[in-house]
Amino acid sequence: MIHSHERWLGAHGRLQRRILTPLASIQAQEQFQQQQQHSTLVTQRRTVVEAREVPTDQRFVFLQECLDWVQRRTVKENGAENG
């Protein structure tokens, strides 16, 4: 009886080493490849421009008014030259 049990343990060990372990690694490798095929990496970039009025010094307010006047005057003169 002991002899047959030892033979059974040997056969079971060979089954594990020769068939089941390689089979499990093949299945794991196939699952990994399938996961790689189905997964994609998407990166996105988004630029946000934010403008807001901030209370400033009166000198900067005057400077901005002057710049606006120059811009309006330039547009007006460019329109007169083309028209």
C-alpha cells in the first residue's frame, strides 16, 4: 500500500511540473496579452486662459486708457486709408 501511494505522489508531482505549471503560465501570458490589446492610454492637455479685472493703481488705469485710445485711433486711421 505504501508503495502505491509513493507512486501516486510521484505521478502527481510529474503532472504538476510537466503539464499544469506550464499550462498555467501560458494561460497567464495569454490573459496579459489580451489585457494589453484592450487597454489604451489617452493623454489630454487643456490650456485655460483666465482674465479678470483686478483693482489697480490709478496710474495703470490711466496707462490702459491711453493704450485703448491708441488702439482705437490706429483702427480708425487704417480704416480711413483703406476707404
